[in-house]
Amino acid sequence: MDLLTLSEIRRAAQSGPVNARVHVQVENATAKLTREQKPYCELSLADACDRMTLRVWSDHPAYKACSEMTAESFVELAAEFHTHSQYGLEAQKWTVRPLTPEEKAALLGGPADLRAKQKADSDFIAQTVKSIVDPRLRALCDAFLKEWGDRFRRTAAARNYHHARRGGLVEHTAQMMRIAVEIAPLYPQLNVDLLLVGILFHDCGKLWENALPESGFTMGYDERGELIGHISIGLELVNSLWRKLSAENANAWRDLVPASEDVRLHLLHLIGAHHGEAQFGSPVSPKTPEAMALHYIDNLDARL
Amino acid sequence: MDLLTLSEIRRAAQSGPVNARVHVQVENATAKLTREQKPYCELSLADACDRMTLRVWSDHPAYKACSEMTAESFVELAAEFHTHSQYGLEAQKWTVRPLTPEEKAALLGGPADLRAKQKADSDFIAQTVKSIVDPRLRALCDAFLKEWGDRFRRTAAARNYHHARRGGLVEHTAQMMRIAVEIAPLYPQLNVDLLLVGILFHDCGKLWENALPESGFTMGYDERGELIGHISIGLELVNSLWRKLSAENANAWRDLVPASEDVRLHLLHLIGAHHGEAQFGSPVSPKTPEAMALHYIDNLDARL
Amino acid sequence: MDLLTLSEIRRAAQSGPVNARVHVQVENATAKLTREQKPYCELSLADACDRMTLRVWSDHPAYKACSEMTAESFVELAAEFHTHSQYGLEAQKWTVRPLTPEEKAALLGGPADLRAKQKADSDFIAQTVKSIVDPRLRALCDAFLKEWGDRFRRTAAARNYHHARRGGLVEHTAQMMRIAVEIAPLYPQLNVDLLLVGILFHDCGKLWENALPESGFTMGYDERGELIGHISIGLELVNSLWRKLSAENANAWRDLVPASEDVRLHLLHLIGAHHGEAQFGSPVSPKTPEAMALHYIDNLDARL
Amino acid sequence: MDLLTLSEIRRAAQSGPVNARVHVQVENATAKLTREQKPYCELSLADACDRMTLRVWSDHPAYKACSEMTAESFVELAAEFHTHSQYGLEAQKWTVRPLTPEEKAALLGGPADLRAKQKADSDFIAQTVKSIVDPRLRALCDAFLKEWGDRFRRTAAARNYHHARRGGLVEHTAQMMRIAVEIAPLYPQLNVDLLLVGILFHDCGKLWENALPESGFTMGYDERGELIGHISIGLELVNSLWRKLSAENANAWRDLVPASEDVRLHLLHLIGAHHGEAQFGSPVSPKTPEAMALHYIDNLDARL
Amino acid sequence: MDLLTLSEIRRAAQSGPVNARVHVQVENATAKLTREQKPYCELSLADACDRMTLRVWSDHPAYKACSEMTAESFVELAAEFHTHSQYGLEAQKWTVRPLTPEEKAALLGGPADLRAKQKADSDFIAQTVKSIVDPRLRALCDAFLKEWGDRFRRTAAARNYHHARRGGLVEHTAQMMRIAVEIAPLYPQLNVDLLLVGILFHDCGKLWENALPESGFTMGYDERGELIGHISIGLELVNSLWRKLSAENANAWRDLVPASEDVRLHLLHLIGAHHGEAQFGSPVSPKTPEAMALHYIDNLDARL
Amino acid sequence: MDLLTLSEIRRAAQSGPVNARVHVQVENATAKLTREQKPYCELSLADACDRMTLRVWSDHPAYKACSEMTAESFVELAAEFHTHSQYGLEAQKWTVRPLTPEEKAALLGGPADLRAKQKADSDFIAQTVKSIVDPRLRALCDAFLKEWGDRFRRTAAARNYHHARRGGLVEHTAQMMRIAVEIAPLYPQLNVDLLLVGILFHDCGKLWENALPESGFTMGYDERGELIGHISIGLELVNSLWRKLSAENANAWRDLVPASEDVRLHLLHLIGAHHGEAQFGSPVSPKTPEAMALHYIDNLDARL
């Protein structure tokens, strides 16, 4: 039986039953009662890009094992998959077994082509950051990638819409940088350094709002995200990195032009204004060419 | 005395009186009365990028000559220019004389650098159109540039905001094409032919809404623009060119893939949806990748 | 057993089980699985004004016959009908048989009283069009009714709200014309010819957006409607008819007052502006008395 | 010199100076200072449909007389009228004299043709009211016209837009009734009695919000209008008339169908909902066919 | 078995089955059919703050008794309560018996602590009203509490959101008065009498819109509420009380300052403007300090 | 001649000319030209609560002195003040002289009663802060008042609307605290410490957006305010104070309940959410009782 991803099975099952294996994390296992008061167990199963529900009736041989599963369980589900008109993807004649450590690592790493794509995107970001001329902005990017790079690579770009999967933020950021690099020569008034750094940091607050854990696929809700939102978290992160770097490089940065405080404010402006309008959550509207450019580049990539 | 443009004079006069000559069209000459019931004459003067008002009191030696001027008059105004706190740019100690035919031609041609820029933009459009692979779309562009190229090169891109000068639409269109050419490789799902042709035609209705006459700088109001708007004019123009070409090439186009009717509808969709939302005047919202891309590229260039 | 329409059965079944026959088209037949993985077949049945769902279990004698039905099948369903609290109208103890060609024709023709009403509405439109004085506008109406009259009579006025049934657009158009005829004498500034023609054409784009096929009750989605919307389709249709007539009558129309181009633009304005505001999809807002009147007459009839 | 109205003079003066007489009320006379601190007097002059400003310099022979004028003064102004580019209509070489009582009465009566039109409109309303079948609704209309008819005939339909002149509300109401009479036969579900009475009362709160005094043309601001608005004033007026009539006719009304309380609530609904949506000031949105019809008829007449 | 309220049971059942008794009104009993066409009976049960559904299968011993229940039935339900994942609170192994008159009275009185709280709130309102200095406003409050006090104490403050239970309006009104009493000293410009009376009457129209009957927990829909809304009902109620009191106290009120008509209009303004903006249903926006204060105090208490 | 404030003079001059002295800062002195090209000088004069314009003609004895004035000049203007119908407050027959150092200090201190009021407000804030129980929140307030107290006391609460004068923010903050202290006992669910601290900091970003200098009345525009807005500045200020205090008190704060990070996030939430909705500039909407309360208390005081 082929080893497929949930998305591949879902697609294939639209044309009829599919016999396949899939490797998944158990997001949670809940004990439930049928209307007739018989107990069953409902498993929510997830891989990198999709999720499905498996109902385990109490007379199934795996009932006991499934009932004891937790969010730490990773399993292989082998089954005949059907698309049910009302309940979506369903498994019949199924068996489960725990994944070996190797299988689990491979699953968390993601499908090879996605992994390769995200690796290329991540490398492109690292390389682009090296092209930044202003020493302050470059130092800021270096510090961010060093301190938060791993978490950055695990973050989704959104909860639902575009790039809502582990690593989606890296993909979105890299693509925005590519656009910026292409169109900057057409608008000489744009400060490319500033625009690129703005792109790197514009959604960095999502490292808390949309973070996925190192060893799983479940995006929790974060108190920080709920109470102050990803824009304000992003402003705070930049301020905190800047303060540290600024103290360490006090002499070197003192006489740079433009003044460091101006650079900092312009960068914060890019983060604060990137939603474009107050009604979409931006506390300030775009007032600089870089802020305007970043806002439209963000929309362009998000909608394509 | 130097020959300057109105914009150059306006800029210079902010730091004090400026002695200069300027070549302008008389947009209109209106007889008026002061509060004390003394007659004077108010001239509205325009060059390619700017306009000013000249009040001619009845005791000025040129009063009679100015009173008889019409929108066909082109003059040189030599004066000491001041910035008045309330009335803006004002001329003192001034004289006027009609332009020679050569001077008038040079004025209508526009400042040399702007002329060169618009020539380059126009050439870039022509060249880009040659890169279009689909024979139907390329024929459509050719027909448009052949039949309406001159009017296109005289059209402003807007009445007030961006590119509101003769030829502004060519500048805007060329820049949008440059962006499209740069970012298309980043989004393989985009049909570049379609996107480029959509850019060429997206504002073609403005050839009527914002047209500037061959020999002047005054944008009139057009009944067509008022009653049906530039989007519907654009749709009609494409339909009319398409019908003609489609009849002439009936055999050649019959078996092309995708079907010609599909190509026509997708192109019309780009024009109809380019304002993005109904509230901004688009009768349909963007539903294809090209429509989405065109909408954001349009915004990006308009705001930068 | 009485032969009723679906709406009549639905109404009657609210007070208890109803034994009746109904003639319907099979919109589609889909093979499905119960939760317990047993196959069944779901038929969507429609007549002129209503639709219901029939689930055919695999042990029903008609299961095989029903499974093979297509959108070309027209059947009589005889049953005891119930209103189920959760699933709506349901059939018990039912049998089906194909319709005879005569029965099918009668069904497609619609209930006699509706047919009579739509016939009267259609006649009223034809008669009203005869009262139009301007030869161009009258010719345009004649051409439209001749070329597209059949399709017009099959078109619904909306997908969901008012008049969403075959022929609904004729009913809506006739009623709007009646209002116009009544109130025009109260507003001498209205050009009645223009207003009546505007009413005839205001929704003519729906001949594509909301068209029902000659031999069925299922409104498909039309690429034209999706990509450019019924307003732009309507503008294109008028332009296309106008062009042809204008060429054929070049001499006769040359010296008419007002100029033909003005008449065309004012008519296009009525179509473009009839939704009243950009946010409701009109690319221009009403600027003439006729456009204002048409907009409110449209609303009045749609909401009553 | 001809005796004209202000509107006639304004129109004529656009083509050059006009020698004419005009009869006006002095709305107010204000003592002012020029920039050079010289006193002058500013008169605001009004007739039935228009108003102008007259500045009286301190060296004018009529300065003293004008300075003492009040809102009780009615004068004839004979002058050469000019259109000033900035200040609008201006009087030169002018004289004033008080109106005779006959002239004042004629002025307050309004131009003969307007008076005739409003008389016809008022008669039409009275006659239409006689056609009402329901004895409660007819009694209500009778009581209203008897008690408030004079004030009603003096009320403007709006402060700025449509029908903003003395008697404008009668004109608007009559025209709405004419529309209702014409279209009601087209919609058998409409209760014509209710619709007509709703039209009569829909703006009756404006008798306070937009009332013009018996002997003048100045619409004051009314505390009632400011604090509760014309919709709530209208509801209160109907309630107050209804209570009185209902007590007087207790026996006669007791067994009528539909119940009197229903009739009252449906009529109040027409007043409360006639602006159509909360955002335009209606505390309830239209929920009955009559409320929907009244709302669109109101809009139709207001915009035409 | 403990006697609990529905809310207490719902809370407890989240951690497992609960054996308990609950006293409830039968809101309605509906005969239904299962999908397999077997009859059952669905009871909607309510107490002061909550409701649940009980499905009685036809083989249950209480089936016949339950089928005959009406909105006049009050019962004790003793059962093992479960939380069903899809259907919410469900009863197993249950029995019912009618309540004794004493039990029914206790149920309608509400839980002791809620009754005590509402009693305290009601007393606080009565006491606060006594502090009102203006004799007209105090008389108005007295008349209202005397005539409508009982209904007032039964009214919910909302259909869904805040205080949506019997007596909720008293709780909301008392709390708003407490806030007003506390903050009035901080704003000397506020007329406290007016503000307190405005609070008492601001939602009095809900006595019809949200009224609960004397002997039950079911809020019906009221024609008055539907057709004119609680704001207009409130204005009418105040007008009607005022008219009566004003006639009875004609002499006493004649020379009071401010004038009685001013007091009436300012009070009506508080009712009309308390939603703050037209879009939320207020026919006028707040124009006095008391109206502004009332609007924000209302929001503050509603959202906390 | 009496020494008055500008506001007092403005009020008095409405009833006729006023002879008085006023002490003012010269905000700026601009050289201008009359329409006839004669030079004059325009002074903008300000005191704590108001401003006026003084035009100094070139033939005035003080012309030269006034032309040389700067924003450092403080003068006494003695004059006859008039209200000009078009130009507002104007000075006639005036003289100026520089203020003595004592007079300047008194002017900057503000009118005695305003100074006393702001002193009382400032003291109330200091005292209220002492009542805070949570050691972290109290330390934060102490640090803020110690480090930024002077600047806080000079800040206006708004650029135009409420409290737009030096010290206005202290007045607004104190009044909000008074409301909070009064209503908190009515809502036991409110954490009073948190609410009070939220009030102190909610507009602290305005110390940069609306700051007035120590020695003048002119509010400049601040790059920080323009680029990131007062909400984000406030978040940054709290973060920066918190970081310092948190490091200094690491041991003491470690085991406090609730956790310090929770306290910090809840406080940041109060600042971020205090505008209530995204469209008014809040990056998050209020999600805690304290945030809801703060939002409405802010509105209440701002509008009263």
C-alpha cells in the first residue's frame, strides 16, 4: 500500500475508495457518547498540510489503544478511504500502529519537495539579508535569524488563508523579498535596505500568533497574540533587538546617516502600517514609499 | 531672462522673487468685476504640468490684448514672479507676447526630458507588445496602437492624482508592464500574455474620459465618460476591435486553444475588475490570478 | 390522486400527509453512501417554481431505474408526502414512471395560470414597445425581441430573490413598464421612450447570467456572467444590436434629433446605472431623470 | 421697471446687468465693520424661493433706514443687478421703499402660478382623502387637515434639497399620492387606504422641523425638531389625534375589522420606517408592503 | 436527589452524569416523526435563566402524559443528566410529575438569591426616584412605577445579550442609576434629575418588546415591538403619562422653571438618542450632556 | 486696564469693544505682502488656552520690533479688542512690550485657577497611585511619574477636541481615575489596580504626540507620533519601564500571582484596545472587563 499524505488521499478519494497508508500526529483523542449512549473515541489526525477525524467505535480492536493516545502519539493509519457525502474523508477497514522514531522525524520534516522549497526560501532570505548595506539593519536581521530563525521556519503565515502551514511564513517572506528585489530598480525613491528589512519583520509577531511547535502540527492560541496582536508583538520584538544591538554598537552607530533613531522609527512604521488601513488593524496608515510598497507587495503575494 | 516651466518657477519663487519667462497656453480669459465694479480680465494659463492665474487690471497696457485672448492663444509671459501668501503664484511687472509657431510646437511637445521619458515608455510598450505569443492578443494590441496610439500618448492617467498630465497614461502603463515582466516569473500560474494585454487596455476608456487635445493642455469633460464611465468604454473598445479582427481572422482563430471567446472574456474581466471592489466602481470583483495581479500592480504604481 | 405542483404539495403537507402526483425534471442523480456504507441514490427533482430531494434506498424497487436517471429524465412521482421536521418535504410509499412526451411538454410549459400571466406580460411588453415613437429605439426593441425573445421569456429575474423562476424576467419587466406608463405623465421631464427602452434592456444581461434552458428548470452558471457580470453583458448586447441597426439605417438615422450617439449613450447609461450605487455593482451612478426613475421603479417592483 | 422674483433676476443677471424691482422680506439686518473698521449694514433679503444679501455702506442715503429694519420689514428693492464673480447677486444704484399692505399680502401669497399649483395640489390631497374607505383613517385625515391644514400648507418639504420652499411639503405629498393612486392597482396586496394616509402623515413632523411662519420666509430651528426629530414628532401627532378620535368614536370603532389598534400600529410603522434604513434615521425598517411602497415612492419623487 | 436549576445542572454535567431534580415550565410540546416515521414528542423546558429540550419516545411510559402538556404545564423532571457532544444537555432514566401550586409559585418567583438581588435593585430604583427634586419628573416616575411596575419587574433587558432574563431590565436600570449617582458629582453640568429619569425610561419600550408573562418564562414577539420598535414605544409611553399628569397638575406646573415643555422634550431626547447613532436605531443623536452620559453609561453596563 | 486671558477677551468682545491687556507668547512672526505688494507682519499669539492673529502694518510704530520677534518672545499686548465679522478677534490702537521674567513665568504657569485645578488633579493621580496594591503595577506608576511626570503635566489630551491645552492630559486622566474609583465597587469582577494603571498609561504615547514644550504653548509635530502613533509609543514606553523594573526586582517579582508576564500583557492590552475598534486605530479590540471599562470611561469623559 502506498504511503500518501492526507491531501493526496483526499484528492484521490473523490474518484472512489483508496487503499493507502498515511503518517499523522494525533492532535487529540476525545471520549464521546453516541446518541444511544454508547461510548466511542474521536481522534483528530494531522499532517503538515491537512487534518481528518477518525471515529473509533468501542467494538473496534484498536479502541483501547486509541483511547489512550495523546498529542504525543504519532501513528501510521492504513485503511480504505472514502469520501462521505456529509462527513468528508472517512477510513474503513483500518489499522494503526505507532511510528518509528525515524518515521516520526520524517513526518515532522514534511514532504521532501515542500522541505526543499522551504529550504530554498530560507536560504534566499539569508542571502538577501547579506546584501543589506546599512550595518544597523543588517545586524538586526542577523540577530533575528540567529535568535528566532528556528521558530520563524516553523511559523505559518496565517491561521486560515494563505500559507497556513508550518513554514508558510518563510515562503511568504521569501516571495515578497523576490518581488521587492525585482521592482525596486523601477522606483529609485525606494530605500531597498529598509524595504527588505521591513518585509523580513512585517509579520514577525506571528512567531507567537501562528507558531507551530517543534514536534507537532497543532497551532495553539497564544495569550500574547490574543491580548496585543501580531503587529504590536512585532514592534516589541524589533525594539528589543534594536536596544541590545544599539547598546553593543553605541560608538559605531553614533554618527551614521541617517540617524539611528530615524532608521528605527521608519522600520517600526513599516510593521505598524503594513495592513494599510485602521479598519484592517493597522494603528497607522502607510506614509512612506516603503510602507506603501510593502503593503501592496504583501497583498499581491497573499492573494496570488 | 531664463525660460522656465511653471513648476520650476513655482518652486523657485518659494525662496523669493524670480525673474523668468514662461511659455503657456491661455486656457480661458474671463471678464470680471472687482468689488468696486471695475472691470478686469482673468487669464488661466497652463503648460504641460502646471497652471496659474493672471489678473489683468484695466489700466495695464496689455489689458485689451489679453481680453481678446481665447483657448487658441499661446503666449510668452515674462515677469517677476512672487508667491503670494493667499493667492499663490503671482506675476509682477509683466509683459506678454504671442508664441511663434516653432515655440508653440515646442511647448506642446513638452519639456525635452519628459518627452524623452514618454518616448522611452511608449517604445517599451511597443516592444513589450511584440513579445506577446498569442496571435489574437498580439493582433489586438497592434490594432489598438495603430488606431489609437496618438490619442493614447496624449491621455492623462487621472484627473487629479497620479500621472495627471498629457502622456501620463503611457508612463503609468509602461511602468505597470515593467512590474508585470519582473514578477511574472515568480508566479508560474500567471498567463503573462493576458496580464500584459490587460495592462495595456485596463484604462483605455480614459482615452475619452481624460483625453487632452492635440493642441492644448485642457482636459474637457466627455459625455461618454460621464454617462458610462471609463471601464465600460474600455470594454466597448476591446469588443469593437475584437469583432473586427475576429471577422478578418475567422479561419486562423477558429481552432486556437484556449477558445477565442474564452480569451475575450478573460481580457474583459481584467478591465472590468481592475478597481478591485464594487465600491470603487468595478462591476465585477477579480476572480482570476491575472485580475488579482493587475489590480495590485495598478495600485502599487499609482501610490508610489 | 390529484396532480399538483411541488409548491402546492409543500403547502398542503404542512397540515398532514398528502397523497398526490407531481410531474418533475430530474436535475441530477447522485450515488451516495450511508454512514454505514450502504449505497443509496439521491435525486434532485424540480418543477417550474420549486424543488425537492428524493432519497432512494438500495432496497427500493425503483433503485436501479433511479440510479440511471439523468438531467434528461422527466418523471411522475406518486407518493404520500410528509413534512419532516429536519429534512423538509419527504415522499413515502412512492412510485415513479417516465412522463409521456405530452406530459413533459405540459410540464415545461408551466402551470396554466402562470403561463397565461407570462403570456399577458409578454404581450404587454410587445404592445408597449409599439408605442415607442423614436424610430431608433423602437427598432432596437424589435430587433431584441425578434432575436432574443425566446431566451428572454425563459430567463429568471434573479437567482434567489424576486421572480427567481423561468419567465420571471418577463414578469418583472412588464410590471416595471406598467409603473413607468402610469407615472410618466406626472413627470413631464421624463423621456418616456427612453425610460421604456431602458426598462426592457436593464437586465438583458441576465439572459446569460440567469438563463434557464429550453427543456429544463436548472439554471447553470455562465462563464460570461461570472467574468463580466450582467450589466456589462447588457451594455455589450445593446452595442451589438445598435451597431447592426445603425449600419442598416445609416441614412435614415443621420439627421434625427437628438443625435443617435446621444441616444445610444443615454440608453447605455440607464443600464449601467440601474443598481444606483457603485457598492451595488453599478459602474456609474444615475445622472439623468430617466436613470433615477428606472432605479427606483426597479427597486419598487423587486421589493413588492 | 419690471417687478420680478429673486430667482428671475438671478437667472437674467447671468447674461448682464438687469434693471428690475423685487419685493422681499428683510430676514435680518446686522451691523458690521469693514476691515478698515468702518461700519456698514448687511441685510438678508428673501422671497418665496430665493434669498440675497445687500450690503449698505454708511454713506448710502438709505443707511439709517436700513439699519433700523427688522424681520418685520417688507420692502421693494429697485436696482441694477449684477452677478459678481465672487459674491453672487449684487445690487447697484439701488433704492428701497416699504411695501404697502396689499403688496406685502401678495408677496406672502407667492407668485400666482406657484400659488395656483399649490392650490391644485392641496385640493387634490383633500379630494383624495375623501376617497378613503376606512372611517378611522378618513377621520384622522380630516382632523389633521382641519387642525393643521394651514401650517401644513406653509411647510417646506426639506431644508435644502427637494421642495425647500413654503408649501413644498404639500407639493411633495400630492405628487406622492398621485403615484400611489396610479400604481396601487398594479399591486393588489397593497392596502390603498393605509398607503394614502401614510403618505399624508409621513413627513407631518416637518410641520415643526421645517415650518415657515405665516408672515415670512425664514425657517427657524425648532427645539422639538432638534431634540426628537420629525419622525418622532410625526408619531406623536398621529397618536394624539388618534387618541382624541378614538375616545369620541369608541362605540363606532369597537368592532371594526381590522382592529383599531392594528390600524394605528400599521400607520405608525409607515411613518417610522419611511427613511428605509436605520442609518438614514428610521428607528424601524420597512416590514409591510405599504411601508416598502411608501419608502420608494418618497425617494422617487424626492429625486426627480 | 438535589433540586437544582437548569444552569446548575448544565455546569455540573460537564464533568459527568448528574442525578438531580429540576423544576421547569413546559414552553411547548410538539408532536414529531423520526426519520423512520415513528412518532415522538419534543418538549421545550424552561426555568428563569435557561432552557433544554426533552425528546419523549413513544415507548416511554410518560409519552401520553407529555403529549398532552401545554405552556400551562409546570413539572419536576428527575433524571440522570448527560452532556451529549452534539445535542447538549440530555436526560436519561427520567420521570416527570406536575408541580404543586406552592412549587410552581416558588419556581416563578425565581431562585432565592436572584429574587433577593432583583428585590434590592427594585428597591434601590424606588428609593432613588424619591431623591428626584423636580416635581414633574418625580410624578412621572411615580406614575410609571405605580402603573407599570409589575410588568417592569418581569421584563428582560434584552432578547439575547445582556440581562436576557425575567427582571433583567430592573437589574440593568438599577446599575445604571448607581453609576449615574456616583459620577454625577464629577460633572456639575449634568442635571441629575433628568439623567436618572432618562435612565428609568430609556428602555421602557421593552416592557412590550421583551416582556415575559406573569406566569411563565417565554418571551413572545409583540406586534408593537415589531412595527414601531422599543424607542418609539418608550416615547409614546412617556407622552401618555405626561399628558395625564400635566392635565391633573396644570396649575402647579404652569410657572415652574424650566418650562414643562422643555423638560418633556429633554426627557424624550434621552430616550430617542440612547442608542447613540442612527445606524444603531436612534432617530436622533445625543445633543445634550445628559444624553451623552446616558448613552455611555448604558454601553458600560451592557458590556460589563 | 485689566489683565485678561485671550479667552476672557474673546468672550467679552462679543458684546462690544474691550480695553484690556493680555500676556502672550509669540508663536511665530511671518513677513507677508498685501495684495498691493506692501509688506506687513503677521504675529500668531498664544496663551494657555487660546490664540489670535495680529497683523502689523508697515506704518505701525511697532512694525520693526514685531518683525524681529521669534517663538522666544513673550509680550504684553494692550489694545482695544473688537470681534470682526470675518476675521475674528482683532486689536486696535495697540501697543506691545516685552514681559518681565516674572510675568513670563506667571504666564507659563497658567491662570491661577487652572493651575490650581491641574495641581489638584496631579495630586489626585499621585495619591490614587499610592492606593495600588500590586507591587509591580505601583512600581511602574512610580517610575513613570518620576521619570516623565513633568512632561506628562505639560501634555495636552488632544490636538483639537477635548482638553486640548497644556496639562489637559492630567485633567483627563484624573477625571477618568475618579470615575473608575466610583464605579469599580459596582463591578466586583474588575481588577481595580489594573484599571487604574491602564488609565494612567492609556494615552501616555501622547507625551510625544501632543507634547507642549516647557516654555511655550506651541504643539509641534513629532516624527514618532507621525510614524508609529501614540498607541504604539505607549506600548513601547510601558515595555521599556517594565523591562528595567523587572530586571531590578527579579527575585521579588518571580513568584507573585498572577505571573508578571500576565500582568504586563493585560496592561498592554488596555493601552492597545482603548480606542475600542480597529477602525478607530486600536490594533486589538477590548477583550477583558478592564479594557471594556477603560474604553467607555475614556469616551464618557472625552464627550462630557
